[in-house]
Amino acid sequence: MQRITFKRPTEYYDKQLLPIDEQICALLKQRKDLSNNHPGFPPAEVIANWVKKYNLYENYLNALFGTMRMEEQFNTQVEPTGFKKHLPVLKSVEIGERNYTVTFIRQYENASVVQLLVDWDASNDEPLLLVHKSSRNHFELFLGEQYECRRDGGGGSTGHESTNFIVLPPLPEEISGLKLTFKEFSDHFGDEPTGLEIIMQVE
């Protein structure tokens, strides 16, 4: 997805704030290093204490610490360009009532794109059950430490969901032996695994 170019919201800036703002940046870096890039979230009672101690708004602090968990989403992200070819995969795994499929990998000059398809028979689903089945649990793709796999949107309809993953650097064009591991999470940040793993070995 193309990202909207950031526009500075105001031209005003008090230069007296520079040393404080730089200190904030230094503390963010220190916090990131100390947490080993797992930022977590302060307990509600700690937030409430800081609200009183520093005369701040609770929602403001919640938004601040929530944004800290989203750092990777603000990274300058590569968009696939220069389409080259489709690499056939044609792998399917059935678990429970759902069928998980990867038909091919789109190969670009600067990245690869893997699409996970999820299908199920929704003909007998009650409306509330349909909502539950299409609830937005999220998959992450793992290909090994040498690859960065970024979820890049998806969609769905009755009985069908799809999720795209951008892989950097691009996969080799000979993908025989490649192991695709999809892990399901009930949150956006990968903190709450559901225990479901889909493993596909390319032959």
C-alpha cells in the first residue's frame, strides 16, 4: 500500500524545546534498547499514577505508549516494483474446517510477495458465526532470520480470506526446499499467539 506523504502540521516551533525533544528521542532509543525491541505497555495503575503525578491525560498516555508499540509500522517500507514472474508453490493444508493455500509467489526486482488464502464452507454458518469465523485474527509469515516478512493488507468475503506478505530481500528464483511458516495471532503486535501454525514445504 502506498503511504501518504507526511505534511508538517504547523510551521510553529519554539526552539527552547529542542533540548527537551532531543532528550525524548534519546530516551526512546534507550527504552527500545533496554526492552530488546519488545516495548510492552505500562500497567493501568502505573498510568493512573503518572496522570496524577505529571498532570497528564490518561488517554494521552495510552495513545503515547500504544504508538511506541507500532514503531515498525512507521518504518520506511519498500514497495514491490519491477514485476518479474510468478514462482509456483501450489501447496494446501487443511486444518479443522479451514483450508490454507499458497498458489504462487510473486517475484519482483526488489521484493517477493506471498499470498495466504484461507477458505471454508460458510453455507451453513449463522450470521453471528460468520462474523466470528471472519474475525480478524492475524497471520505472520516466518522464513528464517535472513528474511523480513511484513504483512501488507488483505481482504475477505463469505468463506474466503487472503493476506499478503512482502518479503525482503527477494527470495531466490529457485525456491525448492523453502519452508513457509504462518503463525496466527489474536492481536496486531504478535504478543498473543493462538497456537495455530501452518507449515508448507515447497518441493
